[in-house]
Amino acid sequence: MDNAVFISLVAIGAVGIALGLQARIARIYPGKLLTGLFFVPIALTTLYLVWPGFLGVALAIDFCLLVLALVDLFTMPSRAKISVTREMGGTASLKKKHPVTLRVSNSFRSGVALEIKDGVDLQLHADPAEFEIFLPAHSRRSLEYNLNPTQRGSFTLTRVFVRVSSLLRLWRRYVDVPQESTLHVYPDMKQLAEYEVLARSNRLSLMGVRRTRRIGQDNEFERLRDYTQDDNFRAIDWRATSRRRKLTVKDYQSSQSQTLMFLVDCGRMMTNEAGGISLLDHALNSMLMLSYIALARGDSVGMIAFSESIHGFVPPKGGTKQMNRLLHASFDRFPKLVESRYDQAFLYLNRQCRKRSLVIFISNLIDEVNANQVRQYMTNMVGKHLPLGVLLRDRRLFDAVDVSAPRGEALFRAAAAANILTWRHHVLADMSRAGVLSVDVFPEEMTAPLVNQYLEIKARHLL
């Protein structure tokens, strides 16, 4: 009897060693069900200690479980029988859904249960993150999910992770399918398409962009569009109306080409978040939107990105290709926890930009030292350039002040916030008296006021 126990222990040890080698080489591991069945021999051994005559039955049951596990192991498909390919676009927009398709094929003789998870970075946020499917023999299936990028930059997806179950779910094989794809996450570009659609239908007010009456006469023809109730009937093109059989008007634009130069702060002031993304992301989204509008109107646009040094420079140019240059210069730019060198940025601007330009400075000023520097450099530009300061608000300060009957700690918080906001108001007022234009907005609401300010500058011919 002792020999039988010894033989059974040796057999169990041999099986354990075999399973360990199999897991290391073939990446096949026991499933939850098989793990639970491992407790059956333990229970049978306990009964054997109480009732020695039960050993034969225990060994028979152990042998049956071992045979069952081995038989089920041969129903496991090899790695070559399961293939996965990924289809996705190479560019995505920040905080916008990006569709991805996984095409899974099973060339095994029987159906298999699969658990599939794409190897995406945490900043991409896959939804859904994992699939559980049953794929019949010699079939294929398409799985669709969305990426929701929360960070700009270049991401490389190298593999797809697949977990294959055997017929009775006693075993699981882990398969890493090499599948390399590169995704460039840019600032929000889909807003450009939305703008184009609304512009064609004359509904830009839905984006907060207001119609600005131009001062003077603009004689350069821009396009034909459908007549709306707000149009002057004198602008109707009767020949085009007759040809199209609907009222059609002519749009005109100014023939003067002007220059816009963005100074984008990438230092510690832009590391705060609003709406789930950094202040720099909001700044780049608005910059690209205004650049798109300005380039469409024939203006030249350039950009300087800086923090403790100059990180990127795009010379001001016009044309459709300039939009791509701005995108590539900004998509992998991130805020840094360093003090920004405003002196270097403005000196670099003076060297690189000789022509009178609309200089749009975007930052977040919360301390007196940096505010005095910016105020000095911005006011010194008046006359040579037209400076426009876009200063981002901190919603927490306004929320702290907007409290009815504050008491205790809330009272001190409201007083401190009110002091900061009063100081901020004086900074903006001093810049305005010196001839510096300003846009004081919350980051999430920056785009429409910035575009409106640009359109007003164009209408008033301030450049």
C-alpha cells in the first residue's frame, strides 16, 4: 500500500513538472475549472487517512481526472491557428473617439473561446478594453472598439493579447500576436471639419463665432453660397441664381494678407488641467482653429513654443501646407515643470519676425514676477506689432469667490481668491491702457472669443 502511495506521489510530481515546463514553453496554464479540480485529490487523500481501503477508489478518480485533463489539452489550438490583424487610421484627435478594428481568424478544426485585448497605452483608453467571443471553426470575425486619447504624441501599438481556452475550459493558452501600428495623436482637428461645415451653411454662431461687420469695402471675390435672410439682396448673383435655380449670393474678402504669430507658453503655468486636459492642450486646440481660419483668409501664420528655452519655431507662411507644419510642430509638445524664459521668447520673436504682425501670446499668469515680465515685453511691442494676450482663467478661483455667505475656511478662501482676481484685473487694465489687446477666458471656452477677436481686428483693419 505504501508503494502505491509512493507511486501516486511520484506521478503527481511528474505531472506537476510537466505542467511547469508546458507553461514555460507553450504558455499553457490550468484554467479556473481545472484549478478547482486539483482539490479533488486532496479531499480523496484525506478520506484515505480516515479509511485506508479507499485508496484504490482515490487512485482511480485521480487517474480519470488526469486523463480528462490530458484529453482536453489536445483540443487546444496551436498559436498558428489563431491570427489577429489590426486596422486603424494613423492620426487621431485629442479627446475624440478613434475607431479601431480587430479582425480575428480561426483556422482550427473546431470552435474556440477567445479573450482578446489590444495592447494599447493607458493614455489611449480603449473602449471596450477587452472582448470575449466564441469563434467557430474556420471562420473570422471583426471586433470594433474606440480609442479615446487623453494625451497628444506618438504611440506605437506593438501586439494584441489573446487568451485561448480549450474545449472544456480546463486549459488556457496565452498568445501575443505581433501587430505593430503607429498612432499620432494631434490636438483637436475635428473642430476644423465642424467649422467648415458650419461656415458653408452660414451657422458659425453655433460655435460662438459672431458675424463681424467689416469697415470699408472688400472687393476680392471669395465664393458663392446660398442666400440667407441676413444677407443684403444687393449681393445676390442673379446669373448663378438662374443657373442653380436657388438664390445665390457672392462673398467677398479683404485682399490684404497679414501675419499672425503665436507665442505659446509650455512652462509650469500650463501644466494645470481643465476639462480633463492640460491648459497647453486647450491653447494648442484654439491656436490650430484660428490658424485654419486665418490661412483660409489668406493670412500667414507662425508659431514659437517655449519654456526655459525655445522648443519649436514655425516661420510665418501662408497656404494649405502651413497647417500641416503647425500640426507636426505641436502634436508632441507637452508642458514642463520649469520656469518659462519670457525674455528669450520675446527676443527670439524680434529676431525672427521683422514684419508687423498680430502677436498672440497664450499663457496663465498667477504670480507677480511673471506678470510684470509679460506686461513689460507686451507693452514694448506696441507700435512695431499688435500684441494680443490670451490669459487663461483658473475656474477654482472664480468658484471660490462665487459663494453666497461664506463662513469659516470658505470665507478666507474667498478673500484670498478675490485678492488674486483683483490683482489680475489690474494687470489686464494696465496692459489695455498701454495698447495691448487681451482675451481673458476660461480654457474650455477659449476658441470662440479668440476667433471673434481676430475677426474684429480684421474688420477694423488694426494691422
